[in-house]
Amino acid sequence: MSYQITAPGEPIVTRLKLPSSKSISNRVLILNALSNSPYPVENLSNCDDTQVTIAAFRPETHLIDIHAAGTAMRFLTAYFSGKTGEWTLTGTARMRQRPIRLLVEALRSLGAKIEYLGEEGFPPLKISGRKLTGGALTLAGNVSSQYISALLMVAPYMEQGLTLTLSGEVISKPYIEMTIQLMRQYGISVCWEGDVIRIDPQTYTPTAFQVEADWSAASYWYEIVSLIPDSSIELSGLQHPSTQGDARIAEFFKPLGVETQYLDTGARLVHTGNRPQRIELDLSDQPDLAQTLVVTCSLLDIPFRFTGLQSLKIKETDRIAALKNELGKLGYPIADRNDSVLEWDGRRTAPQSDPAIDTYDDHRMALAFAPAAVRFPGLVVNHPEVVSKSYPDFWDDLKQNGFTVNEI
């Protein structure tokens, strides 16, 4: 399936409800289960990643297909390692190519029994759950923050607790901080001093919880407002301050022509027309915003250099290669350096006459490139259904706000 997209020819002035935070939803589902909470989590995300996590907690479920949900694979591997019983975790072909060795080895060192059912170091996994011993562990700080969050959430129920030392630079730090903040809301004491996180043996407290709106999803509306003069979009459900690191999108887009006005009910984005000569950002803590920012700056003809992108190669796809390929179709020859930097010097090449954006089974490719229809009327996006991973209603929201979206 493919969609052909045409942007409205006038400013967008609207109010819309964003999806709930996927990152918070998936963490709170684990914490709710660990606390044996009688309270249902309110305002859970309706995205694919959250739905497969919900399905995994059904009592009769022991063969768990998490599809393309990387967060669910990491969190559930740790969760079931500490629960009595046997489970098999599998996923899509791409998921079976995404490494999980570091997490498995870490859990094994803490007492887990996990076997690989296919290629060593990759899903699918057979987990024989049991009480974890815990203890001391050292991990490189530049591993996926999901590995670290997975270990932290199950640490209170380890016999010795967990003393986790993070060596070197810590990337995606806001996601670790989010996990710790949520654990504290469920009654857990966590001590993070320097490069050491210590969690003593203790018990989660059941807690009523409502999930806030998703700042990552907001980023695509920031992109749209930056591209369409005189636009103003109110996004309900956003919280400020927020536990989500991607809330910094408001700061990042201020020089790109979008002012954020915080409201009791959310945030209003207003086009200002500001434009820098060039922009440089370290996205180590916000790698999921890279596609939005790279595409936006290209479309605004703003040269850029974004660093801290080392985790992009092991996401749903190799996002560095995917961005280079698809922006090349639109006439933006961007370059990468050291598997962690994307940059563009402002030079253009001739775009393809009828460009069609490939999405590589990656929701953020579709979400970030759809607004490019403002500059390329009739832009085609292939396999648009991938947005269900984080923002299932995205295409309906576009149509309700002046975009023409036709299946071709």
C-alpha cells in the first residue's frame, strides 16, 4: 500500500489530541505488573508496541510474538526472567536481527536462565523464569537505554538488589531518568550517584496512574508548523515539565520558527518564521527526534550537523542509511560520519520527478517524511501503515487538518 499526500494551501489553525506516550505506557505496564496493581493504567497508548505488551501479560500466554516492538522485547525479557515459568519471545524478521546479547548476558550474570532459539545474540529467546540473585554489574553507558531500564525495573525483586555501574558516556539519559522517576512513583527507592545506580531489595506499591500525551508524536506537528506560515496548532494532553526527554523538541524548534506556548490543557505551537543560518545539536539524549529534525532542516534549507546518533543504526532500521537514501530522492545529499553524525552543507541536487519515500518498516520514517508534502505536492509514502507502531491515527489527523491523503 502507498499513500499520495498533498498539503493544504493555507495555514493550519486547529486543536488536536495526541496519542499517549508509548515510552511511559510500556514502562508503567511493567511496573503495574510488578506491583500486582489492582488499578488499570489510564490513557494507555493505542499503538502496536503497547498492545503487544498488554497481550504478553495474559495468563495463558507463553509464546509471545512482540512483532517489531523493540521496547517490549527488552522489557519483557527482563520481566519474565524473574517470574516463575517458561516463555518464548519472538518477533518480526527485523526484530530477529536486532541484537540483545548485552541484555541477555547481563541478566545471566544476575541469575537468569535464557537460551537463544536461533542465531546467538538475537531473538527468539526461551526464558526459564526464576528468582534473580542480583548483585553488582557494569555496563557501558552507550548501550541502549532500554537495556538499562529493563534491568532497573526488575532490580527491586532481586535477592541482592542491583548495583549498576555505567562506564563512559551515558546516551539516552532522559529515558533512564524517566524509568527511575516512574519507579519512585511506585514506591521504589533508587540512588543514582555519579556513574553508579543502586537499588536495594524492596517491594513495589500499587499506584493509580494516567499516561500523558506523547512529545515524540508532537514533533511531527512542530515540523508541519515550521513549514506552513501563519499556522497555529494546539496539542492537548502534553505536560510541562514532562518526564519525557523528547519534550526538548520545543527548545529545538524555537530557532526553526516555532514558538511553544504552554497551556493548562497542553501546548500551542505558533509559526514565527525564525530561521538560523545553520544548526548544530547533540542528540545523544533524544535520538528519536533525529528524523524529524533532519528532514525539517533539509526542507527549510538550513545546513545542519547532528551528533550523538550512534543508536540509530540498530533501531527499526538503519536510520542513518534510510535518511540518506530518502532525502537523496528529494535532492538533499546529506552525509554521515563515524556512524554517529549526520550533516548537510546546503548543496542541492535535482530531486526525482515523482519521489516515493520508502519507510523500511520504520514508523518514524513515515511520520517524519509525510510533512515533506508541503514542499513536494503529491509526495508518495510507501507502506504508510507502519505508523501504527506509535501513532495509529496519524493519517486521519492529517486528513482532518487539511491534508489530502489518497491510497494509490
